[in-house]
Amino acid sequence: MGSRDAADLRTLADDIRKLLDEPITIAADRSAKDDERWAGPNAERIRGELAGRKVKLGVMADAIDKAAANRKDTGGGPNKPS
């Protein structure tokens, strides 16, 4: 049970890391023509907020990875006594 839980947690961590990839790509506006680019102070603020939130999500995902490693090492699930 512990290795299954650990695998699920690692999958969750990977999903969390990827959560803002698409919005960041959209905000970067790399494929838009110069006259259609998203620009201005609000655009820069939003890009900055997205980058900051991506960092926070990365920290959370790292913590989940550590929990997965502990779960795999102990072999216990949430209902197993330690």
C-alpha cells in the first residue's frame, strides 16, 4: 500500500508543478505578433504573479515528493500504525 500511495503522491506533485505552465505560456504571448502582444503594467504584474505562484507550487510539490519518499520508506499508509 505504501508504494502505491507514494506513486500517487509523486503524480500529484508532478501535476502541481505543471499547473501554471499553460497560463504562463499564454501570458508570455510568444506566438503573438508584435502589435498583438499583451503589454503594459498590468501584463507585467500578472506575469510576475504567475512566476511567484509557480515558485510556491514548486515548493509545495517538493514537500509532497518528500512525503512520498517517507511513505515509500515506511511502507505505511494513512491507516497503518507506525
